[in-house]
Amino acid sequence: MFESIFATTGTTSVELGPLMVSVVVSLALGFVLALAYCFRSRHTKSFVLTLAILPAIVCVVIAMVNGNVGAGVAVAGAFSLVRFRSAPGSARDIAFIFLAMCIGLVSGMGYMVCAAVVTVVLCAIVMIYQAITVGPLGESADRSLRITVPEDLDFSDLFDDILDNYTTYHELVTVKTTNMGSLYRLVYNIGMRDLSQQRALIDDLRCRNGNLEIAIAHQEVGNGEL
């Protein structure tokens, strides 16, 4: 009943029992992967659900292909179509998608113990890296600095000496008028030397811009995007 009607010479039938075991193991490993993704990070329910069920989906696909070259080519084309219909995500999201597909592939080939070991080891490494808060793997020091200045103030090189003291780099990326042209808003991309000095930086800048609005925020485009 469960044997494919398109079975060709050189392929073997898929037994329901081992297939269900592989699917259950894939679902369990997908759940572990989803928990690792959620650890100390922002996430959406839809993406977490995708990570949880993707290994089982890939597992079933690999089990059904089962050595059939034609089916393998068709599956590759289907995955390519899905990729082109998907919006690009961050590097971290894409890495987790590849990991989920890898787990499903290994489970679908019948190596459940290997899939479990890989899942546990890689998820543990991810969680360790995510828990690190210092060094190059810690919180990014890149910030977006917005300074409002009066229209009669010459802002050329006005804040450079202050920014040199508090930042590793600073770049003026946007200048625009606001408040009916009576004010200018400057936007800098900066790298903080010490994140705890953000208030001190703002206090020093206030003495130069007439105590107008100053804001420091995370940069809109992060290094995690591809």
C-alpha cells in the first residue's frame, strides 16, 4: 500500500515503521534546534515553528527519494523554487535553516544517532556563543548617532574631537533639515569604545548643539544581514 507506483529498478520500498521512527526523531531534534535558536535572542513564532518541523519534512523527502535520480532532481528544483520565493534573512537564520535541513537529511538516511549527536553538539556550541557577552562575540558596539543642531550652527568638524574620544570610528552618513528647515539633523555611524560611556558622550555633545535632541540607537543594518 505504501510502496511507490513510480518505483524503478535499483530502488527499494520504504517501510512505514522505520520511516515513522525517523520522522519522530527528526521532530524531537527539530524541537531541540528551535529551543537553541530562541536562547537569548529575538525570534518570531513562525520561524521557530519552521525550524521545528523542517527536519521532519526533509527526512520524509530523503526517504521517499531513496536512490531515485529523477526524484532527486525534482526535489532539488522544488527547493530552488522555494528559495527564490523566500526573502533573504540574517546570517544566523540561514545557518539554522541549513542545520535543520542537515539534521533531516541525516535522519532520512537512517543515521538517527549521528543526527542526535550533531544536533546536541552544535546547539550547545550555539548557546555558548550566544551567552558570551564580552570580546568579539559579545554585543556589537556599532551605533547610530542622531544629533539635532540649529540652522545657524556650522556643524562641519564641530563634533569630531568629542567623537574621537568616545568612538573607534565615526562617519557622517546623513544630513537633512527638520522642523520646517529651522533645524538640521545629523546621522553618524559610530563604534563605541565603551558602551557604558553613552551617557557621557551625550552630555558632551549637548554642550555643542545647544541642548537639542540627541539619540543613540542600534544601526539599522547589522553585520548579521547577508
